[in-house]
Amino acid sequence: MHETNAFDLQAIRLFDEVARSGSFTAAAELLGYTQSAVSRRIAALERAGGGPLFERLARGVRLTPAGTALHRHAVAVLDRLARAGEELAAIHSGRGGTLRVGAFATANVDLMPSTLKRFLAAHPGVELRMTEALTSRLMERLHAGALDVAVISDYPAGLPAEDARLVRLCQDRLLVALPAGHPLAAEPDVDLRDLAEESWIEAAPRGQPTPLVAACAAAGFTPRGGLRVAEWSGKFGFVAAGFGVTLVPELAARAVPPNLVLKPLREATPVRTVYAALPEVPLPSALQLVEMLGQWEMCTTVSPT
């Protein structure tokens, strides 16, 4: 083939219209060309294709076998471009496309499931992809372009230093989880100093300050280290078995088993802040999700006395 630049989109649309109408004149009138301009563009296509694409009849034209083959490809190209335009319009309006969401583990207990259920009911054309990871890893993925929105927190080691567009979602209290038979389990709240002799089950980064360490320091003691357990479900099991106590984000309260009780601390309650992180140019669907996340209401599930 020669003159491959003859197969531009404008020429393909013109060729399709001539094939459908069977007339250079009709295609010219419909697309706003002169009849001679249509003839020149079709002749250029025929040179590029190596032979005639239309039989010239007394009245109108009809496709040759080569023209029929090219028209099949032209229809496919134009259809794909039309669908691409529709998909882009849906993405830019927030009605479609893929939304890649990341969140830390305890946000996936209630905040993310309940909000995403509402979001997908309002945006059924959006395809959702979900990732769970620590805040640091979520921010890495966001900056690498692998996430469209990340739900992160400043616990236990603060927010990463990377620049990001942050939207504050909520304050999340850290409650103390006790075995149901603990002497303080019947109290409405707990003085942290009454837990000075307890072992604390956690897995915060070594050598970094945490809300627990800061709160205990303010109460006048250093928390006793216990078993290092990272997963919340594992912490619950060890607390229930009497190996110690642990702090539980209120976000995760719905997942606490019935053989544990949750109590707020009387003074200097540790609190973490939950944010949505977005890229510099966020997708409309990501902005709409963040708006819904901001409307979510914390369900307080502190164990009754």
C-alpha cells in the first residue's frame, strides 16, 4: 500500500457514508463536501488501497470486493471510536469507567463496605477495583498512578511525607479491648493508669512513637510490651485468651467478638484521623466517592456496662 496517510479518520467516515448511501453526491451533501472533493478523497483511498473500491454506475456507485473488505474494517473502526467516546464521556462525568480504590484494613470493616454499596447503587456503570494495604503502601500506589483514591490514617506512625490532596473524613477513637471477665469490664470507661500492669498486644513499628506510648507517658507509665500481633482478628483472639489488652479503632468495633468488651479511656483518649488521598487531577467518580465517605456516620459500639 502507498499513501497510508490517506486512511485518516475523516476519509474513513467519508468512505463509510459513500458506501451506505451508494452515491458520491448524497455523501457530499450529508457531510458538507463538494462532489468533486468526495471524488478526490475516494480516489486517494483507492490509490492507497491498490485498486478500485467502488464500481461507478450510471446512477451511483457500489462497493467492489476490495471496497467491501475495507468497509468491514471501517465500520469496526468507527464503532470502536464511538464506544471510546461514550466511555470517555462516562468517565469524565463520573458515570462509568474503572475506579481503583485502596483502604487500610479497619476501614474495610464498615466505612468502605457501606459507602461503596451506596456509591455503586448511585453509579452502576462504574467498575470497582479494591486494594487493602497499609497507609504507606497505599500512598506509594497512589503516587505511582495505580490507585484513584486511597483511604489512609495517621496511625500508628503519622502520614507519609509525600504530597497529596488530602480530604479529612473523620476522627477515629482508639478504644481499649478487654476480656469479658476482666475486673474493669463492667466500668463505663477505663482510667489508663489502671492498666499499667497489663501487657499490651500490638505490632506498631519498632522505635516509632505511637498514640498508646504517648497516652501512657501522659498517664505516668510506660506500657508493658506483650505479644506482637498485627492483624486485628488475631489481637482479638489473644485478648480473649487473657494474654493482654489492646487498643481497637472504633472503625473496627463491629468486628469485635462478643467475648470481648470495648471501653473508652477516661482521659487523653488516643485518636487517629482518617483521610481520603487523591491524585492532583482526580477522577470525577473518585471525588463523588470521597463526598459519600465524608457523609458516613460512625456507629458507636462501645460495650454497654
